Amino acid sequence: MKIAILGTGSVGRSLAGRTSQLGHEVTIGTRDPAATLARTEPDQMGNPPFATWHRDHGDVALLRFAEAATRGELIVNASNGAASLEVLRLAGAAGLAGKVLIDVANPLDFSSGFPPTLLVKDTDSLAEQIQRAFPQARVVKALNTMNAGVMVHPASVANGDHTVFVSGNDAHAKSTVIDLLRSFGWRDVIDLGDLSTARGTEMLLPIWVRLLGVLNTAAFNFRVAR
Amino acid sequence: MKIAILGTGSVGRSLAGRTSQLGHEVTIGTRDPAATLARTEPDQMGNPPFATWHRDHGDVALLRFAEAATRGELIVNASNGAASLEVLRLAGAAGLAGKVLIDVANPLDFSSGFPPTLLVKDTDSLAEQIQRAFPQARVVKALNTMNAGVMVHPASVANGDHTVFVSGNDAHAKSTVIDLLRSFGWRDVIDLGDLSTARGTEMLLPIWVRLLGVLNTAAFNFRVAR
């Protein structure tokens, strides 16, 4: 499948590397590819420059957001949640129309420092904002409740015995996403229902960031024991 | 230990029954004991009338909130989250002063139907509101992330292999609560830190109510896999 991943941070890289390894034709979208490749310093999250990662992943193309979206059959929003609506506008409604759009972002607001708060919550979610802004995209919220490494290698934590959630209004789109998740190694996938259930998964972030502090590792995830 | 449980619903009954069974001297607090005992209809959550439960738990006293609080060495707020501040005012600051106060309530707002929203969230929590209103109480948030039955019999789900969180500003109070939780059978207790971390556990409720709908049972809980 042709997959376009919007975002060059650790989440975008992790998803691009794994889907490429699984045989998909992967493009990463960014605002300005030349500028992205020209950076020589670690980003604000401490990730190495994109060019360093890209040297080991030459099979992944780097294009502008709109070109990447046009090329992709399935799109992943792996941008910073605070910038996601703008990134998707740059990708363009035409490039998203009719396609499955996996939203893995969280609307975290770090403007007051740590811990972050949520820019939208409880009566709305980033996923629903995206769906309203791009009504022809088939938005599925997934993978936003764990670290980038755990997203694509669930077996790296507790032998994979933990849970990933999906939310969305389009049953076929969710089925496509669930197949992709299973190809990553996910065994416990819970379909929570329509896209409004993404409010619940986005609101997991406040406890996630506190657990990160207490456990001193990002190698953890929620499991729904039952 | 003398334990006072404020609230006569399923959570209050569950905690009262279990702590009494474990040998504690338990009092349930209510607004008007005579009125509580006079009810003959199921409550709005479908629980049998309190008197029915009380016939099998004659060792648990039923007193007014203030009398119960005065008698208790450890207090549990098991009232409806939307009413908790009022209930605790009726219990009285004097009766709470210096005591461990376990807050198991959630600030759910059902005024717009299902799913409920949260009356307070993200930048504040019910637990912090209670701590500010009763600065001499030693508030510990715990047990608010699972069903009443699971709270006191964790082994009833997945052999007890799941997690309970505690939040609070007073290390000794948390230690007392953790001992009580272990006596219920809890093995995985995560101390998240100060009381502001209760924002995270209260914000688990939106996904909890959706899981209740999808799983068709309340016999589940979150486990932090790591």
C-alpha cells in the first residue's frame, strides 16, 4: 500500500520505518523538504536530525505535505497535535478525500510547561476537529496512547500483552487500520465506536505523562484487563 | 480501624461491606438515616433499597454525615462526585481534620445524558477541590478508575493482574491507603505523585464509560503493562 506519513518527528519516523520494513511504499510529508534535510541539530524533543535517520531509510521519500498526501492511499497524521489542523490544510482536502486518515496525534499544550494540558477535551477531540475540517477523509483515531516505539513494536512491552484502541465513523476504514495494526504485532485491538470515543483516548494523555515520570521509561502501555 | 464511608450507593456499600468483613469498625454516613432506611424502591442506578443491603450488614452503623465523620479515623468519600463538596461540608471540617480522606468519587456530569462529561478536568480535579476546601484533611485519590465490585475484590478480574493508582500530597496518608488496598488484594499499586495527578485518573472516566458500553461488563480494569 502507498502510505503517506505527515510529520518528521519520532512518531513519523517510527511509523515510516516500520511500514516501509513491512513492504509498503512510504512517503513522509514535511513543510519544506530541503529545510528538513538541512537541519544538523537535534530537534526540540532531542531526536537526531532527520537527515541522520534518512540516511538509513533511503527507501522512504520525503516530499511536501501536499505531494505526500496526493501520493498516499492511506494517510497518517503524525504531526504535533497543536499544529495538526494546519498541517492537514497544507496537505490539502483533495489529497485526503476518500482516504483513510489515521490520526495518531494528541492536542497537547506545553505552553505552560510540564505537565501539558489539552487544547481540546471532554466535549470534543482533535480527531473530531479533523473530521469536521475534512469531511471527505475517513478519520480513524489510533495509536495515540503509547510511545512511538511501542506503537510499531508492541511486543517490545510485556510480550505484546496490552491494548490499542480505534475510534472512527467508517467501519471499512477502521477495518483497514486494524489490519495494519495486526501487521505491527497488535493482538488486543478494541474498537471503541464512533469518532467521539477519541475524546476518551486523548484524555488518557494526562495520566500517560505522569506514568512516564513515575516509571522512568516510555516502554509501557495500558492493557484493558478483563 | 474505625472507618467512615460517606455515601450509601453501590460504591459506599461495596467498601463498607469489604472493610467490615476485614474486621474494621465501619460507619456509613448519609444525609438522613431515617429517610435512607425508609426507601423501598431501587435507587436511580438500579441498586436495591439501602435497607435491603443493611439487613445483611447489621454490623455497619448508619449515621448522619457529621456523626459518621466524627466517629471515623479514616474517611472515604463515596458520594456522587457532583455532590461531594456539599456532602463533605455536611460531614464538617472538624470531623475531617487530620484524618486520611480517600476520595473515590468522579466529577461526572450526566445533565446532558450519556456519555457523561466532567465537571472539572485537566487543570484541576475534584480531589484538589476537596483538598483546598478542607486543607486539614489528608486527601488521597484512589479506586476511582474501576467498578465498585472490582475496587474491593481485584482478584475478580484477570486474577487481580491490573492496576490501582494513588495520588496525594501526604506520604503517610498514601502509605495508610496502600496498606488498605493491599488488604483488599491489590498487588499493583502505582503512586502517581502529588494530588494534581488525580487529574489523570479522573480523566480516565471518559474511556472507562465507553469501554463499559463496548465490553458489556463492568468487570474490567486498566493494567499498566511494563
